[in-house]
Amino acid sequence: MRLATVEVDGVARVAAVREGASGPAVGVLEGAGSMRKLANHVGSAGLHTLGAQVSAVTWRPLASVRLLAPVPDPSKIVAIGLNYADHAAEGGVPTPTAPLIFAKFPSTIVGPGDDVTWDRGLTDRVDYEAELGVVIGRRARNVSEADALDHVFGYTCINDVSARDLQFGDGQWIRGKSLDTFCPVGPWIVTADEIPDPQTLRIEAIVNGEALQSSTTANMFFGVRTLIAHCSRAFTLEPGDLIATGTPAGVGVYKKPPRLLRDGDEMIIRIERIGELRNVCRVSGEASPQAE
């Protein structure tokens, strides 16, 4: 099942998405509240509880609503660095012996079709990163790898947009990863029952029609089971939390010459069985040699 957050008459609503005879259609789930609330309910009660709600919806063309980030307000975004060996190799750094965890602020989140924006006076070395996003359903604390996928509500596309000058200059990653609009998410969530094995998905980043990243989640060094178990030993994962599971080789900063983002660039994150997340870059200001 595909679940989205959509804007209808100026109000954010949770909706199911399906392929109709005339193209994609959405049906608002009455009483669902927010996606976080739905993830909590479904995580506790099971996906079968959505059946009656979906059967009762009124379907309308997808084009008649605005898609928002499917989880616009997670309590946290847990991001994983250097989780593909080829990405670590292209950066000339050792592959971690345990998952490398950092955070992106929830204020970074934007939805499909939203602009990714920055001021060149702050950063002029901005990069794309295609990542599989994991949406937590059941609260997870000290869970085993064997039970970890039971805590997943579903999967989505994430673009871990990164200001490389800030990331590398600061010596830690939070500021360079957490500028406003630097976490596009979407276009929707595909529920976990549709993807029983998240380590089998083709993942790509396409900029202005050119595929710059192309890999498969089978190449993750630490799979989704391991990431959930590892994180849950340190902190509680709440329903609606996002895990950005790392990016494969092909990021712009390590290309020769570097292929960093510019005003007007269209980014597409494409993940097999999930869909495409599209965003356009909009840049303001003038570059400053004193930018911090």
C-alpha cells in the first residue's frame, strides 16, 4: 500500500494512493490524523486495520492535490554515514566497523516538488545523496536484528542534501546536513508488507536527466535490520521517525571534476518499488570567501 500526506483545501491529510484507470488516484483516510499517528496505530494494531478505511475512501486524481512530505514532522531523523563500501572508497576513508550515526534536524524536511534552497554566501558546495528512508511504526528500544523489521511502518525516498564545505569544514556533519530544505522526502510511503526485503532495491540519483548514482541496497554495509537494532540499543525510535540509511558511490563532490549542484538543477531520487522524488535547486545570493 502507498500512503501519502496531501494538501486538500489548505489542510494536510493522510491518503492512500493507487493506480486508477485514468492514472494515479488518491483517497483521503478520514480520521487518520497525521502520518505519525497512523504509523503508531498501524505499528501497534497491524496493517490489516487499514483495510476498512481504504475501502471507504472517495478517489480523486492525484493531480488534484498537492503531495507533501509523507512524514512532515518526525521526532527525529537518524542518518547513517558511509554505509556503502564504494562510497567510503570514493572518499578515501575506511569503511566503519559500526554504523556511523549523525542527525538531520526535522526542519530540513520538504516534500516532492518543493524547492531545495540555499544562499551562496553561506555555502557554494551543495551535493545530492540518494538514500532509502525507513519509517518506524512500532516503538523500538533494545530490539534484536531478528525482530527489527517488525518495527518498520514502511519505506520512502530521501535526498540527504549536503553542504560539503560546511560538513568538512566543521569537522562534524550536523550543520552541513541540516540547512532548511536539505531533506526532501517522498513521494509517499510504501508499507513494509510490500517490501519484505529492503536489501533488494535499485537506487539512483538523477540530475538534469543524467544518472549520477546507480546502485542497489544490497550493497549496504549495514542493512536495515542491523541499523534498527544498533540505534535502538542507544535511543528509542518512535513511530514516524525516519532513518536515512546512507548513500552509494557517485556523489558530486568526489567526481572528477566535481559535479556540485547549481541553480535550476532538477534532482530525482528513484528507488525501485517506491517511486521518484523530484526537487529543483534554487540558489540566492553571491558567494563569499568569508562564508562559514
